[in-house]
Amino acid sequence: MKRFLIFLLLGPAVGFVVFELRELSAGKSIGGFPGFLMGLPFAYWFGLIPALVMWLEDWFLEDKMQLWPKVLTSTIFGYAVSIAMIVIWTAVPIPLRQLLTFGIVGAVQGALCSWLSGIKPKQPALSPD
């Protein structure tokens, strides 16, 4: 349940922040803080399905891999999923450079969510009493 909530609630928000940082580094802005707030619902609208696909991949690999290899595969899978999402959902051709840099959005989202969902609470040491 923890994994599902992390990917569902945190995933699109992280992806949106990375997208905005990508846009700002390219010199683009969508209207400052009000534009950022208005864009957040769209991030959940368009980021929900990719986040659920990333969650499914991470959940499937939970018992099969240790934490860091799983985070690496989730990073690569998130990169591919976000590129696939933009190719499927856009109606206009996107230049290859922009398409490849858009994959960073899903890569960071997949890595962070996979890492957070893989953290296990430490067990308290048993006292010799």
C-alpha cells in the first residue's frame, strides 16, 4: 500500500517539478507561481497512467532485486515510459532532443519513488534482558 501511495501521490508531483526545472533551464516559463499552481492538476491528469505503470514495474521487481538495482531499473523504465507517453499523447512532432530530455522527467520520478518505496524501517535491536 505504501508503494502504491508513493507512486500515485508523489510521482506526478515529482515529475511536474522536474518538468518545470527542465523548462526553466531552457529559458521557458509558464507564468511564475500562479502558472505552477495551475499546471499541477494537469501534471496529475497526464502523469497518473505513467506513474501507475512505473508502480507496477517496481512492485513486480520488489521480491526479485535488491534496492539499488531495482532503483536503477525503475529509473530506466521511467525514462522509457515518459518518452512513450509523450509520443503517444502528443499530436505534433517533437524534435528528438526535446523528446530525449523529456525522459528525464520519468527517470527522476521512477528513481525517487522506487527508492522511497524500498526503504524499510530499521528493526530495534533486542536487548539481552
